Amino acid sequence: MSFDYVALRSVWYREGWFSSRTCIDAFEAGARDRGSTSVDFASAASVLSVTVADLHDAAVTFAAGLQRLGVRPGDVVAVQLTNRVECAIAYQAVLLSGAVLVPIVHIYGQGEVEFIVRQCGASVLITATESIAVALGSAVRHVVLVGAESGAGWLVWSDVQSEGYVRPDVSSDDVCLLMYTSGTTSVPKGVQHTHNTMLAEQATMPALIAGEPDDVSLVSFPPGHIAGVGSMLRALMSGSRTVFLEKWDPRRAVEVIRDFRVTSTAGVPTHLQGILELGCTNGELATLREFLVGAAPVTEELGERAAAAGIATFRSYGATEHPTVSGVHTDEPRWARLRTDGRPMPGSVVRILAADGSEAPTDTDGEVVVRGPEQFVGYRDAQLDDEAFTDDGWFRTGDLGRLDADGRLIITDRIKDVIIRGGETISSAQVEDVLSAHRCPSVRWSRRPTPGTGRSWRPWLCSNPMSDLTSTRYEVISPSPAWRSRRCRKGWSSSMPCPVRRWARYARPNCVPSTFPGRCLMRRRGARGSKCDRVLA
């Protein structure tokens, strides 16, 4: 880094965001003060109910088992699991042992997992996928295969249980979490967080989520995503009443909301769209008051549909590097909740930079840079840090946005997602908003050379707007006959930015690989496929 992080860190100590407290202290406090709180894990067909104290006790036993395997403070343990009870135990156990936790998105295949495991130098891999356990057994000292019977080359869950846990001596400034970004434009980058940065993120949550006595939260974010990690830690540290959904299924989500009287949940826009599309009319969603939408932009039209169903949506903006930059509270006006990403969270500061690096005027788009106590401390590959930070320590988010007169942030696009067509600059978010307002199938973006217009982005219409966003592959279809009708096209085409109003023929890829929030994996955009479907050009 080209700036003095130690000096910046000392500011956050003086302001009270940082202290000597570690995640170990927070887990122990959660078990002591809120140990009787129920935590539920819902799979496709069943629900397992435990308490915060149960999870802590199991994690202590598992942490002792890790220590018996030779895991020491600073060692790296990778975990690739869904929202199941073993994941909650493993996450807590790794941190209790003083090791560095590396959550891996459960849909990642062998290639992605191997890249992460080798780059971070993991000594233990915990997974439920046998093929990965077999393939990567030689890359780590130990593989723990969850849900399996004993076999050659791996340990099973019961093998990593032991007595004699030794509380490690760790510093609150030690790295405890290593998250790998989804890497839409390059290979994943390892994002390093300390005990202090993670606890600072936990401390800001009350400013975003009100917290009523009857609150029950449904968590559907995968635990390999930064939002999923934060949600998992929150349940274990603060004892908030939580139900974890193992894999996203809108029908199962509605059942859980009804059965557990869920009052709030969070997810990407497709999660919200999924439960709304079911058209529940028998009071299944009667208790659901709030839906926090993050990880991807939400359209105003979708927010209005939720409001009609009695659900107040509010937006939050963040990144793996800075989990919660800004947010809108449900008490704020509807226009603020639907059209803005809210004010900066306590402790965080947002600036908008013009192209020359100067401060952009109010209501003017520019590069969004942020700084705050929950900001990461650098990438695993330190060579990436100089490009990620300004000279005075502001993190470059890679997003375009603006601040309004009230200090609310409005994210308008990703810098690398801006569409250039025939010399014209177009916001991909603007196109997506128009299509969503007309109930278009899901949109994924890819970039291919286009004669006469240069290297341009194209939106692809995907088959299922309720598709499980924990899947990496999306079938692409042409619009339905109704979409091809002249009257329908005229309705939404007139709202489009001028350079994308016409239809064209274009070869259709068999699938568009995508990250969890639904962003196209540009590094794998060269998929070949069938020919000639009408898409927006």
C-alpha cells in the first residue's frame, strides 16, 4: 500500500470502532448472553433447530479437533458448505482456533476451489463434495468430507471432534477472514479482513436493521458470499433469531416465512422477484415486513410490487472489501428506499471522484471511493493493493455513482460494465431497469465484437426470472411470442437509450456463466452456441 494504514487504523481505535476484542470474545459473549436463542436450518424437506449455546459448544469441540490436527493461529482453513448446521459450527470453530477462515461459494467447481486453496495455502479443506475432496486431497494436509462415511484420503465430521480446547492468543488486528471475490473480469482476489474490521461491520448493523422483539430473520445468502458470512456471524454473536435456508427455492422460502413467521429477510433482486411471482394470496407473507436488497441493483418497479404486497424494501450497498458502505432504513421515505442506496453507514465515508481525481459536484456521476473501519486491510496478493486504493487510503469500488444533496448515495453502474456502442456511453443498469419494468426475463450481459460499433456489451434474455442464483449456468432463450409483438416492443423500446432500441440477430450462447449476484463472468464469456435468436443489440 502506498498510504500509512497504521495511522488510519489508529484513528478507528480513537473513535472506538477498533479495540482489543476479537471474534472469539464475541462468540463467547453470544453463547453466554443469548445462548437460549433458537437458530434453525431449513433444507428442502426438513428443519433442524438448535440454540446459540448448542452451536458454540459444538464449535469448541470442533476447534479442539482442528488443533489436534495441527491447526495453529494464522493457519488457513477453507470451508465450502451450504447454509447447514455444519457450516455454522465450522465457521465458528475455525475462528475459535485462531486460524484464518476462507469461505468458498458452494457452487464453485474443482478449478476455482483449487485456485483458492493453493493461493491461500490452506492446511485444511472442509467440503461436502466428494469429487473435490478426492481431487484436492494432495493440495492440503487434511480434507474433511461432510456427510460422508470414512474413506481413504479424507476425514469425516466425527473424526474432527476432541476435548481439550486451548483458547489461542490472537490480536484483534490479526487477519481472521479471507474472502475471494467473484472475479467477473479476472481471477478471484483474496480479500483480507481482521477481527476488528469484521466486528466493526457487525457494530453498524443496528443502524440499518431496526430490531423488534418479534423479529425473525430468514437468511438465504450463501455462506460463501460476504453477506452470508456476516449473517452467520450475526446469529452466533448477537443471538438474533435466525432461520437459514440451505439452498434458494422461492416456494420453500415462502413456506419458511409462513411457518416461522419471518419478519425480515435479505437477498438479491431475483430472490424478491421469486417470492412475488408466486402470487401468494393465503397470507403466507403476512408477517414479512422488510426485505433488504443488496449485492445487485434493484429496480424501482420491483420495489413498488413489493410495497403492494405489504413488504417494505430497502437497499444496501457494499462489497467484499467493504461489506456495508451505505444503506436505507425502512423508516425513510419510499422514494429514498427505492431510488437510492442510502447514506453512508456510521464510521464510513463516501466520496465521488471526477475523471481528473477531483471531488465531483453534488448529483454528478463519478467513481465511488470509500473509507471506514470495516474496510479490508489489503488483498492476499499485495501487488493488487496499489491499484485498489488511492494514495490517501480510499478504496476504489469500481462503481459509478453520485451523492445527492442529502448525502444519499445512488449507484448508477459498474465502471467496467458501461456499454460503449458507436462511441455512445450507455448505462447497463438503465437498460435492465426498462426490461424489468416490462417483466422481461432475466438479463445477463456479455461483450462481443460488433461490426461498425466496436467492442460492445449486449444484454441476453435468460429463461427463468426466478432462477436459482446459486447456479453458475443460465440458459438463454429468445423472447416469447408476446415479447416479439410489435406493440410490446414499441412500449419498452421507446424507453431505451437510443443506441439500443433496434432488434438484431445474434448467435446465442448455450449458457452465460454468472456469479451469485447475477453478474456475467466476463472472463468466460466466449461460450459458443446455437444460432440466430433475437436479442437486444
